[in-house]
Amino acid sequence: MKKILFLFFFLFYSKTTLAELKYDKYFYIGKMQSYHSEFTLYFKTREKAILARGENTNYINDYPQDLYIYNHLTNEDYPLITYEWFPKKVKKISKEYNYPVFPEDFAYYLLNDNNTLILVSAVKNFNQNLKYDIKNKKLENYKSKGKLNFIISTYAKSCGYKSLKNNFECNIYKPLVSKNLIN
């Protein structure tokens, strides 16, 4: 009887542990450290709910989140992408989607330059990718074809030559996603 209980416990424990490891393998949930470890991107929950216009009906977003950046060198943090400006800016640059989109509606891919975020729509019918320049605080459509291959919207890979002197290499990028996006 003890052997059966031990076997059951071992199988149950190993399955939950493997599931957690697999989950962490494909996403950064809530926060992501930069490649050069100088800053961390993280989602911070707002206190007030947001009433938003939806495709079918209006809805209330109970725990909306903004994207913040924490600078490890200066020990300061500040909002990077917030509800105050993001929905309005996206509406201006996107002529095809008439409903608001929010910071937590996207998966964020930080590229190797530690400055460029590629935003991929993960929830709504917003069929565009966006690019955000962290240093210049500039948001624009990401129209590049073939340079960044998105695979099953869990991670991205970018393959190629940086210069004629370099070898062919592929980089895998895991997205930063909000906890609200998973629930």
C-alpha cells in the first residue's frame, strides 16, 4: 500500500513540476529582464477598473495593467506603456480596427538590441503587429516581412547573418505576457 501511495505521489508531483517547467519555457509571465541585465520590464496592476468599448458589448476591465520599466543602474522605475496614451495612439496608427486595445492585450518580444519591443496582438481581432522604441518612446506599425518569424504565437525566432563576417545564427525570443492575458 505504501508503494502505491508513493508511486501515486511521485507521478502526481512529477506531472505538476513538468507542467510548471514547460509553462516557464515558453513565456515570461509578468516580468522580463533585459539581455544585458540593465532593466526589467514588468506589468503593474492599476487600482481602478476601466470601462471599455468592445466589439459586441461594452465591458469592464477589473484589474488593468500597465507596462513598467525598472532601471537596475539608477534603481528607478517608470511607466512605459500605459492606458493613458496607448489606446489613443494605436487608434491613430491603425485605420482598420475601431475598438480600444490596451497594453495587456499584447505579447511583448524584446529584441537583442535591448531597445525594440515587438507587440503581437494576443486577444482581440487586431491583426497588426506594433513596434515600440524604448529609448525614443515611439510606437509604430511593424511592417517588416520575413525578418521575424512567429511560431504558434508562443515564441519567435529570427535567423540570419548580422554581417558578412558572422555565422548564420537563430535567436529565440520568449514573449512577456500579462497574468491577465492568461486568465
